Amino acid sequence: MDTLFSPLETGALALPSRIVMAPMTRSRAIGGVPNDVMATYYAQRASAGLIVTEGVAPVPDGLGYARIPGLWSDEQVEGWRRVTDAVHAAGGRIAAQLMHVGRIAHELNLPEGARIVAPSAVTAAGQMYTDEKGPQPHGEPVALDAAAVEEAIDGFVRAARHARQAGFDAIELHAANGYLLEQFLSPHTNRRDDDYGGDIEGRIRFVVETAKRTAAAIGADRVGIRLSPYNTFNDMRLYDDVDSTYVALAKALGEIGLLYVHLVLTPDERAPSTARRVAEAFGGTVILNGGFDRERAEATLAAGDADLVAFGRPFIANPDLVARFRSGDPLAEPDPSTFYSPGPEGYVDYPSAGEAR
Ligand SMILES: Cc1cc2nc3c(=O)[nH]c(=O)nc-3n(C[C@H](O)[C@H](O)[C@H](O)COP(=O)(O)O)c2cc1C
């Protein structure tokens, strides 16, 4: 029977445990370039079975939040190389989460020349933080035309290659939480009448093509994907055929042979049954995430509902989370006021259990 401490060989990865560090934006990448404090942060957490980084923008248009990193320039590749070297030197494994924010953006957060893009020109309700003016309403997106759709996919492919150049073991396509890839999946945000919209086959096409082409570039055994059926975060809405959309998508992703599907369990009561159907249709390695503690994770693995469990917030305040799960040491609580603040406070200053004693 699998436990949190069972090793797992999957795709190109050999993982020493089933404990994944979930992707978390921490907004320390001033100017969109990874730095030494980030290398320290990730290296402190290298005992995770697998680290998935914070969302990383594949192209300038994808960088909608303040101080998040990218992966399109030489300087960014070099910055990430210092991060992956530090993690590998500490014995870890690390995947880059490629996150194109699409319409979840504000002009003030975008680099020079970038624009807010989406499948259709549907502005997201709600606000986002900017360093210059504090919280601001989301900007109005431009609908991607046919050529720009292909360019956006090419951007993911280039970033996947850059990720390998920078020493990442894998990439994770962020098709969850209301960002560009999920914006294509939902009829609320995707109102296109070309090949990339309309019925289920049309709405999943952008995600499937992105998965196919990044897999062709760096190997399907190094491309994972994150999905969040029934997500309503970032002004996403529920729709009638959520279950069949994700089952069709999972089947197509399974045919490509992707490294894993990483499912975020949303609070919707239908989420667990859809997760099981997605896992079955995909047929490969499954990561589950969302509000897990050690006990529930062990029960989930024992029941065969997941191969790996990802922990987000617990990794913020417990760099040695794996050791604490083993020893039974109590977990420290993270301080939400420093989740997205610039600088090292609340980032690299959480001690391990041994240091705290
Ligand atoms: C500070 C913070 C930043 C996050 N940033 C991302 C992100 O960049 N990409 C992503 O897919 N999820 C992101 N998430 C969601 C987490 O990956 C995870 O799904 C969520 O925290 C629930 O898991 P948990 O209960 O183990 O924390 C973020 C969560 C937090 C708390």
C-alpha cells in the first residue's frame, strides 16, 4: 500500500516521496527575473518529492501580476538556472509552472509592449493589486486572433525549451484557476466561433495543442498539467458540461502521454467524482491538491485516489514539511500578510523544526 513516503518513478522523474510542493506565486521576482532569495527559498524546500514553482509567465503578455517571474529572456533563464542548481545541490527535483494569466491582468503589471489577451473580449470582474496604484479593476482583454492563438502556443513551446535549458526537470502547464488555458475551456470566457471555441472539442483544443506541442519539444514524460474543474476563482462560472469537458480533455492528454494531471479539488460537491472520472480517462499519474493534511493525504493514497498529494500553504511556513510529517512535529502557521510582499520577510525566514527548538 502506498504511503506518503513511498517512492515513485513516473515519466522522466524518480521521486523519493509522494509529497509535492504546490505552485505558489510569492511575488519576489522584481522585474520578472528570478534572484538569489528565490533560489534560497526553493532550496530550503528541496526535500519535497517534487517542487512545482510559482506561476511563471511564458511570454510578456502572460505576466499580469506584480513581481512574478517569466521565462522568455536569457536573463530569466540564467536566474532560473541558479534556482534549479540550488535545488538540485540540496537533493531536490523541480518543475516550472507555466502560467499565462490571459485576462487576469492589469496594464500596470505588464512589461513594456505587452497586452492583455484572452480567448474572447470578456473582462474579468474583480480587482488585482498593482504596486503603483494598489488594487485596480482587471483590464479589458483583446481577443486573440487566429495568428495570435498560434503565437501564444509557440510561446509555451519556447518557454518549455527554456525551462529545460534552465535545468528544470519538468514543466507544469497551468490550465487551472481561471488563467489563459482555463479561459479557453469555459464557455463563459471562450465565445469564439472558430476551431478554438464552440463545442467541447473546440474549447479543449487550445489546451490539447499546447500540451501536444510542448510534449513534442521536451518529451511528454516531462510535461504535467494542472486542472481545476468547477473552479469559480478569478471570475470563472459553472457551466452545464464541466464533467464531460474535463473527461474529454483528460482522455486527449492521456493519449499524448503527459507526465501527470494535477487536480485542484474545488469546494463543489461534484469535484471528487469528476476527479475520479478524469483520473480514469487520463490513465496516468494523478496529483490531488486542496486543503490536505497528512492524515487525509495518507487516506487518499491508501484508497488509490491519487499517486501524489500536493501541499501549498503548509510548505510556506514549514520548509521541512516532509521531515515534520515523518516526525510528527507540529506544523507552523504561515503569515498571509507576507504571501505576496517583496523582500525576504515571511519568505526565507521560516525555520525548520530543528532550528526552532
Ligand atoms: C500564496 C499562494 C499563491 C498561489 N499561487 C499559485 C500559483 O501561482 N499557481 C497555482 O496553480 N496555484 C497557486 N496557488 C494555489 C495553491 O497551489 C493551492 O492550490 C492552494 O493553496 C490549495 O492548497 P493548500 O490547501 O495545500 O494550500 C497559490 C496559493 C497560495 C496560498
